Amino acid sequence: MKFRINPLASDIIISIYVLITLYLRFKFENDTPISTVNSMVIGVCFIVIIWVLIKLKVLNPNWFGLFNSKKTKS
């Protein structure tokens, strides 16, 4: 049995995760002298975590319905 989160909840979780990680990165960068490369590595690590959860089908983003393709019958 796989653990799957529905699309709307996945979208909300991803949005909150992105906002929190951006806040933490900016706060960490202001508090400590950090180089640009280190900042990019931290950002990539945060992105890889979300990417892995999507690839494992734990998160199923629907992108808030922005990319729904409507198929019309001809």
C-alpha cells in the first residue's frame, strides 16, 4: 500500500514548503556570511526533496488546475 496525497493537498503542501524553505534560506543567508555556491546547493537540496516525493508518487501535484488539458471530441 502506497501513501498518496490527493492533488489539492499536494499543491498546498508544496506551496507551503516552498515558502518556508525560501524564508529559511533568506534568514540563514542574512544571519551568516554564506557564499553564492553554498546558497545554490542548499536550494538544490530543498528542490530535490520535493522532486523525490513527486517521483515516488507521494505528492501528486495538479498545479492548482492550471495545466489541465481538455480533450474535445471531434
